Amino acid sequence: MKNKDKLMYVSAAVLAAGTVAGVKTTNVKAAEVKQVNANSKLDLNTKATQEKQAVAQDKTAQGQIKQDTETVQKTQDQLKQDQAAKTQAESAKTEAQNTLPAKENSVSNAQTKLDNAKQELTQTEAQNKDLHAQYDTTTENAVNTAQDAEKKLDQKVNDLTGQVQNAQNKQTDLLGQRTNTESEIKTNTETLNNVNEQLNKAQADSAQAQKHFDAVQKDYAPIQNEYNAKKSAAEKAAQDLKQNETDLAQNQKQLSDLQTKNDDLAKTVNNTQGQLDNANKDLANTKTDMNQSQAKLNDVTKQNSDVNGKLTSAIAKRDQAKSALDSQSENQTKIVITPEFNNAFHKWMDIHDPNHVTLTSENKAEMVKELGDLSKQERAMNHFEHDAKDKEHKIDMMHLTYEERREANKFGINLVNQIRTQMGKKPVKLTVGSLKYANDVAKYYEADYPTSNFGMDSVNHDTKAIDKALVENGVKPGMGGEASSYGTYYDSDLDGRFGSFSIKNMDDLKHEIYNAVTGWMFNYEQEEWLHASIVTSMNMWDNTNYKNHNEEDPTYFGFAIMANAPHEENGAMAGDFSIGLETIVDNTIPGNPLSHPIDYNKFNVKDVIPTDNSDSSQAGQVYASAQNEVNTLQGQKTDLDNQIKSLNDHIVKSQTRVNDLTKTITDLSTKLANAKTEQGTVQGQIGQVSKHVDALKAAQPALIQARNNTVKALADYEQTHATVLTDYNNAKSQLEQANNKLQSATKAKDEAEKVLSLNKAKLANINQELDAVKAQLADLTTKLSDDKSSQTSAKANLEKAQADYDNYVNTHKDLIDSIAKSDKELADKEEAVRVAQADYDKASQEYEAAKKEADKLANKVKDLDQLIAKSQETIKSLNNRIASNTQIIEHNKQVHAQAAKLAARKAFDAQINKALDNVVYGTKTISQHTAKAATVKPAVSTKNTKHALPQTGANDKLSLFAALAGLSLSSIGLGSLVSDKKRRRN
């Protein structure tokens, strides 16, 4: 039931309330009111279900849009890469195919040369064979045979001579060894005789000493046991004293070490307790910092999520605008800017880019390397598209018409705006005023340089001409920018016999403009991109609004096309031309110190010259706006991503710190407990060792007394038996000395006998070897004599054979010369065949390689065509799905709005239900009358008064008030209900 139905029931309820107050009005049935409430709740539940479904659809659609947008971006990037790769592959394929005819011709020529060389070689081989057949080799063979025989005998004689010399040398050496060995044997024999004499003497001395010792031993035996006992007692007493002193020293040192250790442990306990307190404090501070960082991370993450959602929508909007722009400019000559170059250029040249890097002498090499490599790729992938109609449009560079300059400007500004749009800059305007200004600049340049290359070899830019044109067109001097390119449109010798024009038609002129623009943008040869900054209004030529950095000041461009008449230049005739991009930025803003007001009476900006169809121009502006929004959001997202990364890193670092501190606290607690336990143990050990030291000190005097007593007793005994002890010790010493000498003499005899025996064996071996050498020398001497005799005969044979050969050579000189000449010619022909074969092999390999490369490139182009078509179909399909999901989200906005309205109505219903409850459960009994729908039966019957007010008795004023209140409430809605409640409270 709709709201107005409920309001009518509320009116009835108010009338019923009047009856409760004492007025006889009609009661509204509570059952019907509850039915209305049930219907309303059912409607609300249905809408709530729809709202939940819409929220779920939105989430799914947004997720799909984000995924599809990322896929579209990746696919578009891949498409650009594939298109660039296709362009490069097609160019390479054409180059490769163009080389095939020449390489095939080289193979054919090489084959012909090889066949001719082989034919000449065959003829020469036949002639050479005939000449060699006429030559008699008998005498020559005889010489060779005799030379071989002599050579062998010479070698044999030399070998035998060497062997004889070696044998003689060996014999001499062996004779020397025999003499030396005989001398050593003589010496060894003398040594052995001396050793035997010493041995005999040592044996006699040992026997005498043993006899004397036996005699002394008889006197020593009675006192030996008692003497040994006293001596042992003295030694034991000394050892006990020494042991006690050692134990005392060790225990004293142990006591000192324990006391030192106890002091160290006390320090360790104090230090560890301090470290533990500090670690607990650091842990509490670190946890507090980590909680604060986590809260900040949650906040930044939420911001990032919001920005990411906006960025997803902005990218989808940007990509749709890009697709629309691309579809409207498919047949134009294009300049494609890859994302890699775009990002790098903004990084180095756009001071408003969040990733901007200020150029310094330290990082210039990095900038040149990055932009240089990318510029080279961009230049390679962009090519001018020739136009047959423009080729038919003949032009005269010295007399370009206004329409021709206008057409060339439209083409050039279109190229500039293609670049600007792709790089997130707004398109510039070509107006009647900016075209006139550019034409004036060209006119004054031509006046200043009638016979030179427009200052390109000196000052580069004619500021005098530029300022003159600025003033005439209502702009302050020095406020114009310029990027220029120079060339010649005519070249010939001084006589003009070989003259030629390089710019003959509109297609040639547009080609030069295209080359100028791409040269400015991708100037990797000169490592310079300031001209590119002019094209894109960045860096020193930034056109960002002074107050609002999200806006750009109006910017007007024009191409100044200038040429001079052919003239003598560097020993030839040349006609120079130059293309200048003239720029003016309207930054007339109060408070801007760089502001330069423009006199728009002189500079016409109202009449804009379209450089493309209006749809494409509008699409370019839409795309530029969308790209700017994407750039802004990407900057925000990058900043938030960096904050998130920094906070995450900080939290991870803090958590690591917490873990480290927790471990440190555990370790310190363990260390403190262990130190205290060890300290107690050490203190107990100190008590025990102190007692032991005292005991050792107490035992020391008695041990000293015992040692002194035993030493004195031993000394007294030794004094009493001094003679016997002295004789015994002397005899014992003499006997030991005699036995030692006997042992040494015996050992010396064994050594002498051993050496003598070895030398005798050595002499026997030398004599045996000497006999063998003598026999060998005799045999070799006999052989050498025989071979020398054979050598003499061989030399005689060689001389005779050589004489016979010389005689043959003298009588056949012509034939031998012919053979030598033929041999040389044969070698030359063989070399010619080898060279021709190598040339043929090389030419064949090069041709096959080029053919293989051409086929490979053709297949690559074919594969890239398929990839490009697939990418285009994918982008189209994804854009359709993005559009479909966007429509779902837009449609669900109505569902969300309706849900908001229903929520408000739900609150309203609650208020109504409360009013109804007050009516149904009134404290007074209400007379039983019936009511239908939104009508109330009057208490007093009146005919034909369907819309009459209820009839009352004495309290007419009160009944009238109740009826009016109900009617007004049913007509003016919720707001009236609220105000009515306020009145009742009052």
C-alpha cells in the first residue's frame, strides 16, 4: 500500500482519538491497519533483497572491471609492442628481400667462375701429364738412390762413432771409480785394525774395574740396608714437604680465583639486571610504536583502497576514450608513444610528475642512456605514411600559398597533438592568429637570411625575426618559443647541370614536417630533448596554470615554413629551407610574475583552425582529461603505496625488534638466574677451600721439622761411614765408565767391518762392469771400421750418379724448363679453383642465409598479424564487458537510491504504527462503528454527504478540529505528521 493510503488511515486514527477524548467519532478497524503494515513490510523486504543483490552485483562488476581494465592495459601495451615489432619486421623483411636478387646473381657469377677455373685446371693437368711422360727419371732416380745410401751410411758411421765415444767415456769413469774404491778399502782396513786394538784395551779395563768393585762391595754390604732406609726417609720427608707446599699454593690460587669469580658474578648480576630492565622498557616502547604504525597503516590502506577504486574507474574511462580516439584516427599518419618512453620523459622533463628527477651533472649520463635507448626504439617504430593525393599537389617552396601553409600547419599540429594527447597534455590550438604569427616569423627569417641556411651554422635562432613577429601580433618580445629543423630543398653543381628538388609536392613537405617533429621528440643522435619539451610544453616551456596545477594555460602553436632562393654555398648551389614550431602560451593571470598579456585585437584566437575532424578533436580532449585524471590518481596511489610499504617495512622491523627483545629478555632472565645460582655455588666453594688452606698451613711446620730431622740423620750416618761409602761410589763409577767404553768399542768394530765389506762388494761390481765395457768397445771399433769403408764406396757411387744426371739435364734442358713452367701453371690453376670454390661457397651460404632470414621475417610478420588481431579482438571484447559492467553499476545506483528512500519510509512507518497503537489501545471504551478503507462513517447519518465533515453534538469545535487535523495530515505527508507531533507536545 502506498504512503498516501497510510496517511488516510492516520487521519482516521486522529478522528478516533477525538472520540476517545469524549467526541462520538468513528473507530478505525485495527485489523485493516495491520494488513496495511504487513503489505508495507513485504514491500520493504523485497527492496532490501534487491539492495543486497545490487551490492553483490556492484562488487562483482567492480572486480571484473578492475581485472578487465588491467588486462586491457596489458593487452594494449602488448599490442603496441607487437605493432612496433611488426613495423620493424616488415622493414627488415623488405631489406632482406631486396638483397636476394643481388645475392642470387653473386651465386650465379661465382658458379660461372668456378666452372671456368675447373675447365682450365683440367686442360693444364693434361698438358702437364704429357710433359712428365717425356721425362726419363732413370738418372734422377739413381742419384736419389745413391743419396739415400750415402745418407744412411753417414748416419750409421755417426751413430757408431758416438757409441764408441760413449763406451770410452764409460771405461774411463769405471777406472776412476775402481781407484777410489781400492783407496777406501785400504783406509777401511786400517780403521778396523785400530778399532780392534781399542776393543782389546776396553775389555782389559772393564775386567780390572769389575774386580775392584767386587772387593769394595764386601765392605759396603753390612751398611747398605740401613743407609738406604735413612736415605729413603729423608727423600720422603722432603717430598711430603714439597707436596704440602704445592697443595697450599694451588689451593691459595684456587681461593683467589674463586674470590675473583665471585666478584665477577656480582657484577654480572647487577649488569644483567640493568640490561633486563632496559630491554623490558624497549619492548614496551616498541609495541606502542608498532600499534601506532598499524593504526596508521589501516588508515592509509583504506585511503589506498578508495584511490585504487577511483583509479580503476579512471583507467577504464581513459581506455574507452583512447579506443574512441584510435578508432577516429585510423587513417591518419601517426606518431606512437610507448608507455616506456612516456614514463621516462615525464620522469626527466615534467617537474609536476611525482617521480620527477632533477637533472644534474652527476645523473646526466643516466638520463642520456635511458632516453637515448628509448628514443632510438621510438624512431625506428614510427614511419611516415605517403599520400598519393598529396603527391599530385605540386608546390613551390619559394611561393607557398596561404592555403598550402594552412594545410601543412594542420598536418603538423595534428602530429603535435597526437604526441601531447598520448603524454597526458591537452591539445594545442591552431588559430588564425597563431598561423599568421608563424607565417610572419618565416617572412622575417627569409628577409634576414636570403643566401644562407637561416643561421643554423651560427646563432641557430633568429630572435630578431621572432620578436618582430611577436610585437606585430600583439605579444610581448621574448615570450615566444621555437623548435627548428633545417635542410635543403634544392641542390646542384655551380653550373646547374645536375640540379634536383627534394621537396616537389605536398607529400614531400609533410614528410619533412613529420621528420622534424620525430627528430625533436626522439633526438638520440644529439642526446638532446629540450626541443621535445617545447612540443609537450614541459620543463622550461611548462604551460601548467600558475594557480591551479591541474589545469593548463591556453597554448597556441604554428609551423613557420621558410625557404630562400638557390644560391652559391660551399662550392655548389643550394636552396635552404627550415621548419620552425612557433609557440605562445597565454598565461595572463593576475599575480603571475611571468604573465605577458596578449593583445587579442592583433592576435586572433577566436577563429580556431581544426586540425582533425571535430569528433577526433573532442575525443582527444576527452582522452587528455582522462589521462590527466589517471596520472593524478596514479601519483596518489604511488605515494600511498610507498607509505604502505614504508609502514609495512617499519612494522616488520618493529616485530623483528619485538622478537629480538623478547628473546633477549628470556636470555637475560636465564642468564641472571644462572649467575645467581653460580654465585651461591662459588661462595660455598670459597668456604671449603678456605678451610683446606688453613689445614695445609697448619701442617707446614711439622713437615719442615720432619724433613730437617731425616736430613740430619742421613748426614750423620754418611759422616760415620764416609770411607766405605766413598770407596763404593768411586768403584761403581769406574766400573760404569769401563763398561761404556767397552760397549762403544764393540759398536765401532761392527761398523768398520760393515763398511769394509760394502766397499769390497762395490769393487767386485766395478771390475765386472769394466770387463763388459772393454768387450763392447772392441766390437764397436770393428763395426766402425767396416762402415767407414762402405761410406767411401757410397760417396763414389753418388758422384758417378750425379755426373750422369747432370749430363741428362744438360742434354734435355728445354724439356725440363717446360715441365717447371707447367708445374707452376698447374699450381696457379689449382689455387684459382680453390679460391673460386671458396667464393662460390660463401655466396651460396650468404644467399641461403638471406633467404632463410627473409622467410623467417615473413613468418614473423604473419605471426604478429595474428597476435595483433587477437589483441584487438580481446580489447574490443573486454571493453564491451567493461561497458556492460559499468551499465550494471549505473543501473544499480537507482536500486541504491530506492533503497535509501525505503529506509526513510521505514522510519516513517514506525512513527505511524506508534500513532495507530495509541488509537487501538485507548483507555476509554469506543463505540463500535465500522469504517472502510480511508473513509469514516459519520455518527449522525446524512445522505449525499460523502465528503462532509463528521457530525457532532455539543463538542462541535473539538470534532471539527479532529477532522481537519486528519484531512491535513493525509494531504501534506510526513512533514505534517512531525509538525503535528510538535504541536501536541506544546
